[in-house]
Amino acid sequence: MRIFVTGGAGFIGSQYVRALLSGRLPGTPAGGARVTVLDVLGHGGDMRNLAPVAGHPGFSFLRGDIRVAELVGEAVRGHDAIVHFAAESHVDRSIEDARDFVSTNVLGTQVLLDAARRHGVGRFVHVSTDEVYGSIPVGSWTEEQPLAPNSPYAASKAASDLLVLAAHRTHGLDAVITRCSNNYGPYQNPEKVIPRFVTNLLRGRRVPLYGEGANVREWLHVADHCVAIHLVLRGGRAGQVYNVGGGTELTNRELTACLLESCGADWEMVERVADRPGHDQRYSLDMTKIREELGFAPEQPFETGLKDTVEWYRENMSWWNG
């Protein structure tokens, strides 16, 4: 099977590529699949993330932008599936300037959808986010929840989701969507909360906590997320959305306490900062659908996964402190 992976040099995409080529994902042979990565190597992409598989005979890399139709059209020829990770994904940056988020996440997705139809790609997996649902005070979202994004980033992802569903309904494209909770693990860009806190604390710097830290997020280890994506690639129903949650809900204050303990620091290292505009209070995903249809359940306990993640940043300072 030939799989075309956009954003494969980023945090989640590179985890997927490494796991796929090493045969660690369900149904993949020991030698892995054949993978082409397309990545612009912009804000979130880093070739060092792909170093463990750079010499794999099934791996090829193309530097390029998903918004360039001619390049994308030529690149996807002959592939059996597209797994689409590429996106601008940082909420704070989207609040400062949303233009790149709209251009990459919306226009770029449409370019890929057009190329997939034109060249007969068999399956299109669109990797999205729980943030498209907005905020939920109690309970958990099912896939039937209407979209109500609050940040420019979330709005751009919601728009791309709707384009994917429209391509299925209008043109019959074999497309599926995953919507995941907050990911964590090695190789994550230090602009995100867990690596930012860890790298700051390891350098003896204070960490910023929005407001009272009462906002709640659900945490999913990136390795579990990639297993779910591959299960959806292989067995998800066309035109469907699958929620992928981690099952561990923490307030930002609780998460901060875990990170302080893991790094041997105390609350004197925490700096309270003004809350983010339009900050969603709580995310929570109902995973009944992916569990019952595809047999997915996250395997990585949060305490163990977080400890291992902190240790990875401790042991790989050259990756983030260069």
C-alpha cells in the first residue's frame, strides 16, 4: 500500500510515519508500508523528526506546500491513500493573525481533495480536532454534535472538515475524518503547553498559566492517536467522523502540578498571565463509535506517558535548545 502523508515532518505526522514504516501499526507488515511525505518544513515541520526512518527503503520525502495544486497533483499520483495532517495549529498564533490558518487549513485541504479525485486516490483520511465542537460544560461530544468553533484556528479546521464531507457527498470521494483531543508525546513543538512548560522548567524559567488554570482538556498520547488514525484508514466507513479521545481530563492547573512534579519544581515557577481571548472552558469526546466499530481504546496511561515525555525532552535538549 502506498500512503501519501501531508505534514509528515510535524509532531503527529512524524509519529505516524515512524510507526507505519516500523510495522507498529495494526495490519502493517514488519517492513512497513511505502510512504511519501509532503511537508513545507515551516513552523511545525522538522526533518529531524523523520531521522529514524530516513534510510527506510519505503520512505520518500518531498518538500512542498499543500496549497500548490500542480505540485500536489503530480505528487499524489499512484498512491492508494492520503492521510492529511498538514495544518497551522496553534490557537494563540491564529488569534494574532488568522490568514495563514485559513489559507493552509481551508484552501490547502481543498487542493488535496481535488487532487485525490482527479488521480483516483482510494481513501482520504482528514485529521481534525475536538476544538471544532467549541466548549462543553458537562458530558461529552458525540460525532453528531453541531460544529461551533470559537478560535480562528478551530474555525479553519471546521471549514476543512465540511469540505471533506462535501467531497464525499457531492463527488463520492472515499473520505473519513478523525477528531482528536489534545495530544502529547516526544517531538512536539515547544510552543504547545506540555513541551513549553517542560523546556522552560528544565532551563530554570517560569511557566505561564492562563487565569486560574480552570480550563479542562482531555489528553491523548500521540502513539495511541496514530493507532486510531490507522484503524480509521483501514476500516472506517466512508463519509463518517470518528472521535479519538484519551480519556484523561485535567484542568490546566492539575496539568501544571503534574509537570512541576515531573521536573522537580514548585509553584514559585508559575506565572499567572491574562486569559486567552475566547478561551474554551472544557473539551470532552465520546469515543463509543470508534470503540464499537473499530475496537480502539487508548493504551498509554497518562502518568506513564507524561513521565516518558518529560524524560525525552530531558534527554534530547539539542532537539529543542539549539
